[in-house]
Amino acid sequence: MIPLLHHLFGDAAALDVPALGSLQTFLAAHAARTAEFDVSIDRAVLGGFASDRLGYAFAAGYGAALDALWRAAAQITKRTETPPSAGPQPTSAQVPRREIRVLCATEEGGAHPRAIRTTLSRDASGELRIDGRKRWSTLATDADELLVVTSMGADDTGRNRLRLVRVAARASGVVITPMPPPPFAPEIPHAEIVLQSVSVREDDVLPGDGYEAYLKPFRTLEDLHVHAALLGYLVGVGRRYRWPDATLEQLSALLVTVRALAASPVDRAETHLAVAGLLGMADVFLHETELLWERVGEDERARWVRDRALLAVAGKAREARRVRAWQRLREE
């Protein structure tokens, strides 16, 4: 933690934010700059710190959240599977960090387990194939690999059996079509994906339940890592435009909090409550520091005003997690 804080608050050279150009340029520079940092939340913070806009900070946080998902999924699978999976457990070493990978869950009916209609099945020869459509897949147009949430049909209780499958973005049968950019953070592309009889190997199907081990924890990991990147971005803005020391001190406290939470089990109700508290404190901080943006350069300030709505996306889902967390704790 101390080396990270020193880099953010004490390293004068770190204030030089280069001309970032495209998202692709930013992501390549970010991968090189953070290659020696093993902790995903630190990479998210540093990505935000080196950004000149919220959209690029989001991209750094999103990628770091997917890195963290491998470790979290292995822990959840180990605790919840009876007997434990005999196959190899997912680890962050499975995918090179320089590759861009994206989670493909949302479909026409949303991302709830019941809404997943993309299928993973065997053809007449016994080969595994994926068929279906995905929407709003973040960064998919730039991806090297897709992490596709698929259905293997309902179990005896009627529950949709989900599996997460790794698919090369340029595999035969994969068609990725850009969607119109949203009004905020337009640098972050989204896409519709058609998967038509896409062949996958047995070891491309990741162990564990696709919802419990991957899709469900990712929402919390994404909240943590994107907000870590946001905080890093705000530190960079605050230092470049000489925000008050007391404001930077508040940011340092929020950074310590988000880093501690990132090391906590993401499937625990206690963690969800603390994450809700962190996000609430971050929101209060943003409101209390609105006037400080008058010190910021016109272009960057205009981007911030345009892009702040990004932070409200999935707000209903966050509130539902908070409510469920209280219910779980009060029922124990």
C-alpha cells in the first residue's frame, strides 16, 4: 500500500500524463506501465491516475476486475462445489495480461441467469459448440478473447445451468458488430455479438458455476476496481490542478478502503455492505468537490461533466445487492 500511495502523492514525475490518443494506445501503455504490479486493484488505481478522462479510467478498472475474477472464482468454486471440481482451477496466469478480454453476459432479456439463452451443447460428433447472441459487450470490438456466459439447459429444479466459456474474438462463427456510442464515455465501445456454431475445446469451459463463480462476483469486483480507477483518476486531477491537501487526504483514505475490500471475499454479505458504504462515501466526496472542477482545464472538465453518468449505471443492481446483504445478515 505504501509504495502505491507514494507513487500517487509523492512522485512528481508521475504527474506527467502523456497525450493518450486512442483507447487502444492508452490500454497498450497501461499494460506496459503496470506489468510489474501483481495486485489487480493497484493496476486499476494506476490506470485511473494516468488517465485524462473517466472513460479511460473505467477501461483500466474493468480490465483489472476481470484479472481479479480468476482468483475470486477459484476461491468460490473451492468453497461451494461438493465434491470440488477435479479440473484445473482458474488462475490469473491463464490469460496474458496484455490481452484484452471481455465478459459477454447481457442478452435481449438482460443479464439475469434466467435471461441467458446462448447455448453450450454438443453436436452430432460430440464437439462442443456455442450458439447465441450477446448485447452491450463492453470493449468487445477491441477484444482478443470473449468470456461468454452460456446455458447448458435447466437442471431438475428448473434452474438455468450456466457455464463461462473462453472464445477467441476472431474465432470462426463469431461476428462482432459495434453498437452506437452512449452519450457518456463514448470512447468505451460496446458491441452486439453473434455466435453461430462456434467450436470450443473442453478446457475452454471454465470450472465452477457460471453464475455463482463468475457472473455474480464480477459485479462486485467491477464496482471495486472501477471505483479504484475513479479514485486514482481524481488523485491525478487533484495533483495536476492543485486541489487542497485535505481533499487529497480524503482520497488517500478512500484508496486504502477500496484496497482492503478488494482483498475480501466478494461473495460475503459483509463485503457487500462495506462496498455499499464505500460507494456512498465516494458519491458524497464527488458532490463535496464539485466546485474544485472549476480549477480544471476546460476540455477535461467538459469530459468529466459529460461522463459522470457512467458512475450511475447499474445503480438498481447495486441497491438490490445492498438490500440482500442486510437480509442475509439479519437471517443468520
